[in-house]
Amino acid sequence: MSNNYKINEQIIEQKDIRFSDFNNMLDGVLELSTKDELAADDTYMLLFYGDQITELNLMGSVIWEELKNNLSINEIKEKLLIFLDIAEDILVNDIQSFIDELVENKLVYVS
């Protein structure tokens, strides 16, 4: 199942160096969370668009990457539930709110 969102191709992203050895953020989260304390509100990715810089926390970084992989909100929810202890309906609302913010900031387009 694919999503209805398209990433703005003009975005330049910079991941936290701790994730440079991983193919994707989720693999990094799962591996690093067993070795280090990953603070959920720390910045794990920066998005650069024009003169705008957007900082993404851990959850935002995973959502961003999975949107790039064309995953649906439900598929993203399932991946996040691997490491988050949160009610599914609350998580879906959080994911949608985050995506709405990305759309508002022209980082993602509705296709």
C-alpha cells in the first residue's frame, strides 16, 4: 500500500552521524537503543529547504524516511509500534499531525 504524499525533491537532509552506518533510521533506532540511550526529543535529522531548517526528532526522522519509501500511515504506524509504547489511535493522530505540518511547510506534497 502506498501513501498519498510526495517528498519535495529540493530537500537536503542530514542524518545524525550515529545513523550513518545504517541503511535506514529504524534499523539504527533498534540497534542503538540497545547500546545507548536515545532521547526521543533530541534532533536526529535536519531538513534544509531554501532558508528553512527543520529539526526532526527520533519519531519524525523515522516517519520522514518511511514517507520517502512510499509507506502508508498504517504501515508507518506498524513500524513505530516496534519501539513505541503508545495507543495505536494516538500514534495515527500523531503521524497525521506531523505529516500535516510537513505539508504546511512545503516539505511534503499531497499527490
